Amino acid sequence: MGKGKDGKKAKEAKKSKAESALGTNGLNDRYHPTALLDDLDEGPAGAPPHGGQKRLSKKFYETELERLQIELVKMQYWIKHTGFRMILLFEGRDAAGKGGTIKRITEPMNPRGCKVVALGTPSDQQKTQWYFQRYVENFPSAGELVLFDRSWYNRAGVERVMGFCTDEQVDQFMKSCPEFERMLVNSGIVLLKYWFSVSDEEQELRFQSRIDDPARRWKLSPMDLESRDRWLEFSKAKDQMFAHTNIPEAPWFTVEADDKRRARLNCIRHLLSKVPYEDMTPAAIELPPRKSGGDYQRPPMNEQFYVPNAYPYG
């Protein structure tokens, strides 16, 4: 009995510590890890260590991903209930694993309150607009979460390196972006910016893997190949971008992504630690008996068209 009481006291102390870190409005410490998810720290028995060069095992990864995705669903219920607004930005090298992480975040969620935005090349009309305008159109309403698969930071990265904008436009972006993001945060939107970092050796392996797999070859564009030859230029652009836009109100969080599995889990876990959610999952309902169909008669099967069954039952 004593051990159980001690465990309960420790858990209550941990919860109190987490609530204290969050502050009265739950957002004062939004950019520093909280203790809200400490109960997930231990992981399954026999889990491999997170340090070193060893890749995370598939078994551990799938078990942990399932647990974290359940937490994501709980988080979304809370976001909808409270009217929380949240934006996640995913930037980084080509083939760094941004898309795979976004997919694992969104796949358990209700798409009505969770949207992925991956804008293409701006139209001629959009090129005449305020630079941030087409992004603002996709911002969340109350109770929504929006994930940007690349964002307005295209200007500081690919547009700059590839010569799609002028030096003056880049300078203007560097001055405007911090003020723009402060406005978002001050309006009550939580903005998290993730940079996925991958080594040139790992990126080379992933590029080759896409070339070898016909089903994934679409992921490798001519722009990706061009950026491959400009590794140093992209590195310098990223460093300058961080220097201007890594502000206290919206700092950059770097995700080490050479190991895709570990990167996905770390990113999801970090995201969960930034939202002071509570479990608001609805209670399970009991299905009532189905009502009788009365005198309804199903039309003859030969009066309908069916997709041929190419996989007969054994």
C-alpha cells in the first residue's frame, strides 16, 4: 500500500510541476518541454536507447507511434472543444522526411479539423499580392490545426537560392517575417516551426531510393536535383534565415532526421508537449438494436452493376 501511495504522490507532484510550467493560461511556457507526457517516458520493455547511431527498431517504433497517435486524437478533441488555433510549419532539406512526419501526425485525426497546406507555384495574380497573403488565406479558425508542408519560408530558401526573387525581396522578407509571426502569436495562434535536418550522405541514399522505386519516383523533381548541386548555398541561406527569424515568440525547432522513425516520434512527442490538452475523448456509446426493415425488398442483383471480384474467396 505504501508503494502505491508514494507512486500516486509522485504522479500528483509531476502534474503540479507541469501545470506550474504552463502558467495560468497554459501558454506561458509553450516553447519549452513540459512534463505533461512524462508518463510516456518509459516506453515498452526492451526498447532500444534513443542515443547513438543505431536505427530505431520497427517493433518499438510502431508501438510508440500507436501510443502517440492516440494522444494526438485526444489533443484534437481538446483543440476543438476549447477553440485552440495552431499552425505547424515543416521546412528542411529535400528528402528530409517532412512529408512522412506530416502523414503520421494527420492520419489518426479528423480531417474536418486538421488541414495540410502544400501550396504550389504562385499564379501571376498571386505574384502581385502581398507575399504572405496566399498563406494567410489558409490559417486556422477556432478549433483547427493547420500543417504547412513548406511555407512562406520558401522566400528565404528555394526562391533565394534558385534566383526566383530579388535580393531586395529577400531583405524585405527578413525584416517583415518576424513582425508577421509576432502578430500571429499575439492574436492567440500557437506557431511551431520545425526544421528537418538530414546529412548529405543520407539525403543521397534517399534520392537514390526514390530513383530505384517507380512508385516513389514522383517525389524526386528536377528542382530537387538542382538543389542537390547547391548544398552549400542552401546551408548558407538556412543559417541566415535562422539568424533573422529564430525569435522568442516563434523559435525554430530542429529535428535530427537521419533516422526517419526516430525523427517522427520525436517531432510528434514535442508537438504534444506544446499543447496543454486534457483527455476529452467521448465515452463509448452502446449501439441500439437495428430497427426492422419492414416490408422492404432489395432489388434483384442482376439489375445492378458490380465491380468484378478478381480475388475469389478461398
